[in-house]
Amino acid sequence: MENLSLFLLLLAIIMCPIATANGPDPLQDFCVADFSSSGPVIFVVFDKVNGYACLDPKLVKADHFSVGGLHLDGSTSNSLGTFVNRITVAELPGLNTLGLSNVRVNYARHGVVPPHIHPRATEILTVLKGRLRVGFVTGNPENRLITKVLGEGDVFVFPMGLVHFQQNVAEGNTTVLAFLSAANPGVITVANAVFGSNSPIGDDVLGKAFQADARTIKAFKSQF
Ligand SMILES: *[C@@H]1O[C@H](CO)[C@@H](O)[C@H](O)[C@H]1NC(C)=O
């Protein structure tokens, strides 16, 4: 009987779902980011965990959990034809430690969000208006492109860490709202990281990577 109880207990522990939010679970009701503290804390010290230090709860106000303006369109007059309005922990300090953020994107006609990665977040996107081609590429060695055209109300998920992109294929503007599974999801735009790094990756390295001559590599680098 005792053995059976032990067995069931062990089974319960094994079956117990492991916390799946990206980032550790909060250690308190909330931890509003205190930006005046010495920046991201990467180790656990009392109420500081994998994010910014917590503002004294007695100083916390409703405004720490709220931000406005996400109904507004931004200017898409840039080389990509897109405007990205991010609400991460930097804009909404109440998101600190909660593993969540969101973003609204405006795309002008032919506007593109170029291939990029969120190293710490899965992204779920909903088209509010327009038509959007979306896609992501699976890892090596297949590097399979998973792509689709979305219409209004369509939802698409980009798995964490994979290269993905969006392209407006509507006659007019497109608008989306997306949620990401990290308060600080991070963005790595592939072209910027590869050709626009500071300082530059050597032409010989990029030449081998892209099987291109030095002139071609220099031409790409000159865009950044
Ligand atoms: C499309 O977006 C641009 C820039 O945001 C705006 O100036 C223009 O009025 C929009 N066009 C339509 C048809 O909504």
C-alpha cells in the first residue's frame, strides 16, 4: 500500500506539466520594472528574477500596468514601408517577469517586415485589416518555408526562435496585432545582423557563407 502511494506520488510528479511560459514563473503578484535600478538582473535575489528589479509595491500605480495609443497608425514612409509599435517591458513596466508583450504593425502597400528572429518568444499574429503573406523557415537541414496568405481575422503563429517575415499583399494598407510570449522578446533582423553588424563580419567569412565575391558582399554591407 505504501509502495502504491509512493508510486502514485512519483507518477503525479512526472506527469505534472512543467511551467511552459518563456521565462521563470513570477515569485510575487507583480514586479513592476524599476528602471532606476541597475538594469536586468540575471540571477535570483529575493524579489529580482530574470528581468528588471521590482519597484517597491507601495509605489505601484495603475499606470504602471497600462499604456495607450495602440489604435493609432504610424508613419510607413521608410524603406520597408512598415511601422512597428511594440509594447514590451520597456514601454509597459508592469509586464516585467510576466512573459508577455504585444505589437501593432502598419504595412503600406508592398510593405515588408523583413526576415527576423525573436530569440525569446513565440508570436501569434491576427490580421485586423488587409491581406498579409507570412512565413517562417524551419531549422537545418530542411530549411522548409512554411508560408500562407492571411485575410482579415486570420491568425498565424511563428514558433519561437525561427526566421520569419511578413509582406503586405493587399491593394491598400494592412494592420495586424500580435502577441509575444516574452516581456522582452528581442529582435534580430537577419540582414542587419549579417551585413550591418558593428564591427563588420569579414568579407571572407560572408563570401563563403553566401558563396559570393567580395564586391557583392561589399554592396550588401553598404546598405547598412
Ligand atoms: C495608408 O497608410 C498611410 C500611411 O499610414 C496613410 O497616409 C493612408 O491614408 C492610408 N490609406 C488608406 C486608404 O487608409
